[in-house]
Amino acid sequence: MNLEDARKRIESAVTQYGQHAAPAIDLVMAEVRSDLGAGAFNELIDEFDLELMYNITPMESDHSSS
């Protein structure tokens, strides 16, 4: 999965399901988190305002602070 595919899938879910798109978006975001990491995950949350609209919260950074 790349960011462009993720964007298209999120847009499609929002178009198809509207305010009920959270389960479909969760699936996309799980794939993004697995394939691309927290940075890409958080970028999509900001870009699509997923925290406000669908209660999908940003992740902590991939990098440890130790």
C-alpha cells in the first residue's frame, strides 16, 4: 500500500458510507500503519480530519526516545 492508494480508498469509503465510513477507514488505516508506519498514518488523519469525523486518533511516533 502507498499513500496515494490509501487516499483513494479513504475517499471512496467516505463517498460510499458517509458518516458510517469508520469501519472501512479503520481497515485502510491498519494497512497504512503496517506498511508505511506512524508518520503516514498520522498524515492521513490530519489530511482527512479523521480524528474529528471518525474518532480515529493519531499514533505515537515510530521512533523511540531512548
